[in-house]
Amino acid sequence: MAACGGIADLTLDAARRSPDFEVAAIQDVDEEALHRTGDRAGIHRRHQRFEDLLTGDIDFIIINSPNHMHLEQVSLAAAGGKHCLVQKPMARTLAEAREMVEIAADHGIKLGVTMFELGKPVHHQVKAMVQSGWLGAPTLIQACSAHDIYLRDPPEPGNWRRDPEKVGGGAFIQLAVHQINLAAWILEKDILSVSTTATRGRTVFEDETTVATALFRDGPTAHFAASYAADLYAFSICGTRGRIHLFPGHLILRSDQPFKGEIFDYSRPGRETVIPLESLQESIGGMQDAVEIHAMFARWLLDRAAFPCTGECAVKDMTVLDAVYRSGKEGKCIHIS
């Protein structure tokens, strides 16, 4: 695993629970962070140089490094014959993302992107509900991913998260990419065009609050919002026969037809039903190992399962992000070919 900050703890927690993979070695240029993580997780192989991580009996590299390091690290890992699972966003730019896919193909390695929303059992049932026609024809998605951590505690000067050149943008590329990917995966449709509005002034970030309106193939329209000046996570998908609203602690369902699922049921057609996620923990636990994102990648390497966000899939997300930022700069709708 490369980089011991950020989401490293989520990776290590997943490894402790999973029968499919383990973290055998870790790397970080920060020696204190490296040893703190290694001591806590009981990992003895520790490196400060990324190149040293590629030695020994390692099947794949989990790259949790800052965005601007992804391309170089994938290049080094691929040259060493190591498969790569890269933290979102895949890259800073669409050009970098395409180059990473080409590098992976040239070296015969598999490339995937860590999208945690695709590793949640509830989201797998939501996709099954949508694909079954329970919602009718999907018509509208409204999604917001925002946190105010940096409003209250801004990153120090020199922190890579403050540098648009190292991030590839700001709030939108860091936060909205989750829900753009989730929506496309649930609908099994691509985005055809985007229009963007953005504001700033309450934080140190240039890309502080951005809202993109997107048109999916065959008609669904979506609003994707991301902000470092608010605190909200919400994802709603509506159709001609019903709707689903996802929040951190509960979901809300309404449709004119029932549904029986692996995790939860909807048994009162025509009536709004609120389901606390806490009440689903037993059912979720039974599916968690099957859909945990790192474990799915490990099984994909063995041809035992499909993987929901390959490098090629992530390039589609990067194409949308590129169009969003172009729309903001040019002040017009951007059509995606």
C-alpha cells in the first residue's frame, strides 16, 4: 500500500476483515506516519521509496497517494509487473488517465480505481431495484457531496490539497466523482453533456462549490453538487413510478409496486417508507465481503469476479470531470463525444 494518510485506515480495516487480500507492505515518504501505521497494523515491511514497495512477493499495489503522484506510480508499478488499484480520482487530468490505461495495457497489468460507493451493499440493491424497473423509467438524479472540514480547519500552506495543479481541481474532482461514478453505474448509462456553475470566497479553495447539470443517454437528467463550504451527503434517483433517497443514516423509498431484496424489502406500494441503515446491519454484513472494493479487485485479478471500476471505466468519469471544468471556464454547455 502506497501512502499511509487519508484513506489508508479504510484500506487496512478492509484487509483485516477480508479473506481475499492482505496488506503485506506499506510505503510513505513521511517516516513517522509510516511507522505509526505499521505499528498499529502489525506490518513489518515498511519503505519510504515507492520503488522499494515493488520488490518481493506482491500481487498488486494499492495507490492511496495524492493525485499528482498517480501517473508516475502506476508507470513504475506497471513496469515492475504489478497490478494497480488507484484511489479516486484516477488522475488529475483526462490526458493522464488515458495515459495510465495505455501503460497498463502495454505492460499487461490490470488497473482499477477505488470507488467506495461501489463497495456498499445497499447501493448494489439500489442498482438491482433500478434495473428491475421498480422506479419505472429513471428521469432525475440529485446528488450532493459536501463537507465543511476545510471551512473550519483549512489545510496548511504547502498541503497538496490546496494546490489545484496537484489535485486537478478542488471540491468537484475530489467529492463529486463518487456520485458521478455511482449514478452511471446504477443507470448503466453514460453522460452526454454538462453545464456548470461555480462560486467561491468562503475557503482557501478556488474550486469551492460547483454544481453541474448533466444529461445521460436516453434522457435522465442529473444535478451533481460538491462543496467545501457546506456539510451534506445526499443521493436521490427518481423515476416514472417511484424514487429512492440515500442519506448517511437512512434511506427513503416510494413506488407504486413492491420489491423484495436481499437487504431490505419495500412492501407498502404508494406509501413513503423510511429505513434506518442501522436496522440493516445484519443483512449488510452478510454481503459486505462480496462487494468490498479491494476484495473485488483481488478476485478480479484471479478471474473470479468482475470489477465495477476498471481503468477504462474511470476514464469515462474523468471525461465528465474534464467537461465540467471546461464548462465552468468557457461558460457554455459541453457535449461529450
